[in-house]
Amino acid sequence: MELQVDDARNESDVMLINEVAAALKITPKQIRRLERRGAFPIPRLPKLDRHPRYSRAHVERFAAGEARPLHTRRHRAA
């Protein structure tokens, strides 16, 4: 029984990319772009399947303003 409780707790500690996008009010596509540029401050957890996973604690800290802000657009030099 104890193992099932731990598994349930571990699942709630993990967020999928769609959940992260909703929490940060951006799209999953924006998250992927930021990751490719190395500008997304929340590290991915190891994949269990094809879906990227993120630590709920990291996402919540970032959403609360405890991490550096996202820069979703680059400003081009005129």
C-alpha cells in the first residue's frame, strides 16, 4: 500500500508540458522554442515516455517570481 501512495505523490510532483504552459500562460510551442535557445529556466526531468516532464516545485517557484523571467521574443537590431 505504501508504494502506491508514493507513486501517486510522485506523479503530482511532475507536470507535463501542457500543464506547464497553462500555468505560465504560454503555449507548449513557446516552451519548446525557448528550450532550443537555452532560454527556458526550468530543467526537464528524465523522460518516461515521449512527453517532456517538469518538476512542479520548479514551475511553481518560477511562476511565483523566484527565478529569472522568460524572454519570449528577441528584439532585432534596427
